[in-house]
Amino acid sequence: MNVRHATLPSWLPSWAAVALPALFAATDALLVNGVTPGKDLWLSLLAAVALLWRRRFPATVFLATLPGMYLTYIWLAPMIALYTVAVRRPARWLLGATGVLMAAAQFVPYPVSDLAHNDRRQMAVNLVDAFVVAATPIALGLLTRTRRELADRLEELTRSRAREDRLLADRVLATERARLAREMHDVVAHQVSLISLQAGAVQISTEDTQARAGARTIRELSVRTLDELRHMVGILRAAGADTEELTPQPRLADLPRLIELSALDVAFEDATDPGTERSEAVERAAFRTVQEALTNVRKHAPGAKVTVRVVEEAGAGLVVEIRNGPPDAAVPAPELPGGGHGLVGLRERAQSLGGTLEAHATPEGGFVVRARLPRE
């Protein structure tokens, strides 16, 4: 992983991060050696100038600072160079080698003959001091690198979380489109087909030429609207999967009103207990089942007698059955377009609730739709 290497605050210019450490090291060299020209001063200043290339050649620059540390006891230049090695080249073998070299330069005096062999206590203290001096920049460099790696990973996780949020939002949008498609099919198609049916009835029964023309126009517009709705429903349904329905929605108590407005010959049998508590999703599914079945009767079996039966059976939960007889040949078919999603959507809705839906023709030439829905 590439790590950012800003050794100074972000409000400083980029050149300052390179020049200031070299300037501090040069100041340290002047304080240790004075301003008198000589070998010690030049070695110390060379170590300070070498820091300008520490980011590109960290190990080489560190080696260039060691003579100044060994001969003149400067500290800043070699410590900054070793810190840079730990940040940019954190290989264990390299850190071990450079750390030992710096500890040796700190522990062994110049000249070597000044080493106090007899005072073991002082030698132990100097040895500990040398390793502390060498370990400090290494520890700080590794800490800085770890901190920046964690910051990079946190930033990456933040970007990943943002992408996940966008994907989740897209998924929610797709689900809402699928819900909208279902509601459009269940509600709008039902109402528009009812308008078309009523317009057709007016067109046949009225003697007024102007009223008949208006009824014909309404019926044609209704058919065109249903055809366009079918295409839109197909697009929206393809955008996502349906998981739960929109609220608020009709319940079982709204079935009598639905049947009254259907303009069909319907016999309604409600054998349920009004006081029974059922989930809203189950009652909504029962209502949509009746609504879709009545719409299909108007489309495919005009003039047929219909029986709507809603009962509760032990072990089966709520049972909704819509049965119609054969169409009346004397009643013209409304020729309403269909998208082919109605029964499929009802079956999906029932299965999502843990129930079943059957739809098949009867021997008498009619059709039956039967949904079994759990109470919860």
C-alpha cells in the first residue's frame, strides 16, 4: 500500500516538508561544531544537505549521515534519516541493520581508544542509551506509517460504504418501481376498465347521437390508456422485485363497495368474523385478488354471473374464491387490452405471504380463482 508522506502540517507549502528538516539539521551541526571551518563541520553539514534527498533514497541518505554522527556527535540528521527509512522502507532486515548501525555510532566513541573498558556500569548505561536513541526514530516512523495506512483504509471503507449506500438506494428505487407497477395494475387498470365498460353500456343504450359519440370516444380513450398502461407496467415491473405493498391500502371491509362499483352480476358471501384480527398484508391481498378477478371477468366473460365467497377455514386461514360462469353471448366483449401480469402478480403476492393461489377454467365454461392466505 502506498502511504502518504507529509511530515509537516498540511497548511505548510510542500517544499517546507523537504527543506525545514535539512535546515534544523544544519542548525544542529553549527551548534555542535561552531562556525570554524574544518572536517567535522563539513561532515555535519553534508549530513544536513543529504536530508534533501531522504525521501527518494532513504537508506543511502541515512548512511551519509552516520560519519557526521560518529565523528561530531550530531543527532538530528541521522535521527530524521532513520525515521524516514522506517516510514518509507519498513522492511524488518533494513530497520534492524540501520538501527544497529546507529546504535553502534552512538555507543562507540571516536577515537575508539576512549572506550571505557573498566567501567562496566557506564558501558551498560551507554549501550542502553545508544539503543534508545536508535529505537526512538524507528518507533516513531512505524507509528506514523501505521497511522497513515489506517487513515487510507478508513478512507477506502468510507468510499466503499458510500458505494453501498448508492447501490442500496438504487435497489430501494427499483423496489418502489415494482410496487408502483403492481398498484397501477391493481388500481388504475381496474378503474379505467370500469369506465370503458360503463361507456360501452351508454353507447348501446342511449338514442342520443351526441351522447353515443361521446361514449364511444370515452371508450376508445380508455382502451388506449389501458394499452399504454400495459407497456408502462412492464417497464416498471422489470426494474425490481416486489417485497411489500404500499400503504394505505383497502381491506376486506371495502369489498362490498368494490362489488357495487363493478357493474357485474355478483353474489357476495362473507362468512368471516369482523372481529377477527388479521394482518394488513393478508386483507390487502384478499382485496386485490377479488379486484383482479372481477377485472378479468369484465375482459373475458362479459355478462357472466359471478360468485365471490370469503370464508375462514380451519387450518387453511382465509379463503377467497371468485367463480364466474360462461360469458353471455348477447353481451359484446369490451376488447380491453391486458398485460398478462394480473394472475401472475396475485400468485406472487399469495406465495410471499405463505399462501397459495389457484386459477383454472371450470367444466361449465367459466373460471375460478381461489386464494388461501394465512391469518398472519
